[in-house]
Amino acid sequence: MNIGFSNAQNNIAFIDIDLILKNSNIGKSLLDRFEEVNKKNANELKIKENDLKKLEDEIKKKQNIISREELEKEINILKNKINEFNKAKNNLILDFEKSRNKDINEFLLRINPIIQEYMNENSIDILLERKNVFIGKNDSDITSIIINKINDNLK
């Protein structure tokens, strides 16, 4: 069996997309917005959760005073409100994740031309994500260069 090796030389570099997201101005802004929405959602859920706890406590206080039928009626109302709360919470989480994923994809679309331009200018044939690189030369990591280019180009 005869195996031929190509003399072609590929110029390969790698970047850390997570670091770009965390350290570029546009990425920081995006992460700050995510944090703000997450805090707002958590506060809203906490308020609703506290309301449910108050309602539960009221039912516990009345359980020896009201009739069995009335107690069961109030417990069913509480169960329904808890189910509604859980559905609302799950929807809030799903909506947040969809929105976050959409915003991250838009971020990647915005930075892609800058990365592509740098690759063309520096004859880079292949660009890998840092987490997919087992080992590589430090000078093959162009993350900080790309962060600076993004900060210069995207205000």
C-alpha cells in the first residue's frame, strides 16, 4: 500500500468564542442584558412564590376551623395556582433560553465578517474553537486580536 502525503501547508489558528463573548464590548453588553432579564424574571417568580406560600399558610391556619369540603376546595384552588405558577415558570425559562440563543446567534453573525476578514488578511485556512483544540502553540490563539478588532469595529 502506498500512502502519499501532500506538501500543502495549512495555516491553522484557534479562538475562544466564550472569551470573546465575555471580553468584547458587544459581548459584555449582551451578557449584562441577559443578567438583567434573569434577575427580573427571578424577582417576579419569587413574588409569585411568596404569594403561594402565604396562601398555603392561610389554609393551614384554617384547616381545623373550616369544614372538610371547604378545606378540600381551598387546597384544590392552591394546587391549581401552583400548577399555573409552574407552567408560567417553565414558559419564562423557555422564552429566556430562546431569546438568549437568538441573541448569541446574532452576535456570532455580527462578528463573523470581522473574523473572516482577519483570516483572509493573515492567510488563515482553518480556524478552530479553542475547546476543540487539545494542544497548540500560544501564538496560534488569536482570541485577543479578534476581541480588539471586534471592539474597534462594533460600537
